Amino acid sequence: MKISRLILLLLVGLSLRAAYAWRFPQWGPGGSIPDINCYETLAESLLQYGRLSDPSGHPTAVREPGYPLLLAGLYHITGPSYRAAQALNCLLGAATLILIFLIGAAVFGRPTAWIATAIAALYPQFIFYAGTLERETFQTFLLTGGLWLLIRACRAPSAGRFVSAAAVWALCPLTNSVFLPAGLAAAGAVWWRGQRRGAGLFLAVFLGIYALWPLRNHHVFGRWGTGMSGSGAHLYVGLLIPNDVAGTPEELVIDKSDPVMLQASRLPEAERDRFFYRAAADFLVRHPFASAGTFLGSGLKMWRLYPYPRPYAHDYRLIFWLSLLSDGWIIPLGLLGLFWAGRRYPETDIFNATLLSVTVVYMLFWAIIRYRLPLMPIVILYAAHALDHWMPEKYRIAVHG
């Protein structure tokens, strides 16, 4: 009965993702595969030439290699295919539901696990991003899998478990370097729990695998870089463009009139990144209080319950109401669940370290609502824990099965 219930939830979640992806394909011009944030270009470059190159054939670090490598591996089997990428996203989304159930059952108990899995199966943003060629679905799967493996390693310590957890965690910043501090924070949470040898092994393997990316960049560009080559631009633009202006025509006006942006556009990729970092440092020195306000506003923007009115793939009114009917209660309940859990569940130290580190980094480097998606399994687990806590006993028994 319990297995069949979980299978039913997985089928519901998979069917919703597949139905949306099939019904609302976001084709490029002439039926081409959309090149969202360069992932498609990089994937086809890897497939054809075995290297990360821009459209002109020059080596690039404009995006981390994780998601382009995944797409290139898929294309090696299927050929370049938007539908194949959507199908893979749907499968990754279903696998994430299993991981959410396993984490919920291990940390909070089965009632919370059932509630969290049901919420995640129906969560609109998970469904939407399964249909796009962006890295969020893959990133969500990686982070949730890394959390599950690290929880297992902490509960039944062994070298093999900490190594496997570290390997998956290392794939997170190799897909989005924002998650590099999250891996360090997770290691700190494990250390805090008293698992010092495990934390040391985890940290060594995590950094050892991730080091392949900055080593590649040093080999290609002759300079060290720990993330993507656009991180300096993200920092500077986040300081320059007010949060309520981002994504509007006014942002383009500011970009085209800013002397730093104009000068940077004429520089090579590696030099451009360093130039933006220097410009951002100068901006911080000249406007410390305004910058602090911008950082705080970015953090609040990342956790808004609904997005700003902007041109979206769907009507804004639909997005507004779907947001309020999902994030509008999940995020507040998640915050309550976080405080209710307190320190009674040791694994929540890892949850909280991850939430805090990723939020802080995005406060500094340009935050939008989409960027919180990989963190939503944690928030959903906390929200489910709060619902389980306040649920009448007869319903709790029914959910427990």
C-alpha cells in the first residue's frame, strides 16, 4: 500500500511535468533548440569539438560545465533534441521526488515525507522548469541527492559514504559555482555535529573534484578563476541596476549609458571579468550604504512570494495567482517549520547552512526568484513538517498509512 502510494505520487508528478513540457514547448526560431543562457551552444560545442567554446569557436568559461556536459552526453545518444532534454528533465524531476521522500522520512518521519512529496509533485515551478533547457531541474536533483547522501553518511559513517556524498556535492558548483560556499558550509555543519574525520574527508574530495574547473580555466586562459567568467558582471550589474528595474526596458537604458559597461564590452572574456570585479569594488567603496541596501533588497527579492510584473512565457496574472497559491503559503510555512524544528533534528544543520550560504551569495551576485528553485526541496520539507505538526491526530494517522 505504501509503495503503491509513492508510485502514484511519482506518476502524478512525472505526468504533470511531461504534459506541460509537451503542451508548451519553447521552441526557438524555425523549430530550433532554444539557447537559454548558452547551455545549448556549449553542449553542441562539447559534442562536436570536445571543448567549451563560444559560437565563434573561442574557449569560454561563460557557464560552468555541469549542465552542458549533461546535455552533450544526452545528445551523444539521441542527437541534439529539445524533446530528449525535456524528457530527461522530467525523469530528473521524478527522481527528485523520491529523494525528497527519503530525506523527509529519515529526518522528520513518514507523515512529513508523504506531505512533502505530494507538495513537490504539484509544485508549479518544478513543473515549469522541467520543460525548459535551463539548469535548475538538474541543479535541484543534484543538491537534493547530495543532501540525502550526506545525511546517510552522517547517520552511518564510512569513508565510502562521505566520498560519494562529496562527489555529488562537487557536481553542484560544477553546475553553478554559487554552490561552492554551500559545500564548504555543509562540511562545517558535519564538523559541528562531531563528525570531524568525515567532514575532513568530505571537504578534501569536494574541493579536489571541483578544482578541475579552475585548473582548466588556468590552463586555457592563463588565469585562475573559481567560477564562471561572468560572475564579475553579475556583481557589478547587481549593484548598478535596482531590483525593481531588472528585466525592464529601463535596465537596457542604464546598461547602454554606463561607462563601465561600455568599456567592458570591448574587452576579452577573462579580462572583462576582472574589470567588472574592480569596478564593483570601486562602487562598494564609493557607495557602501547604498550597496548594503541593494544586497538586502536582493535577498528579499530572491524569496518574494510572487514575481515582479514582467514579460513571461505565460500571462502574468496566471503566474501571480499560481505563485500565491504555492509559494504564498509554502515559504511562510517553511520558515515556521524551520523554527519549529530548531536543533532537535541534527540534519537540519546541513539544511540551514545550505539555505543561508546560497542566499547570501545570491544577495551579492544578482538574485531572481528562479535561483531559489534548488533550495525549494528544503523549504518544502520544512513546510511539510509544520503541516504535520499542526495536523489533527486522525489525519496524521491516515497520512502515516
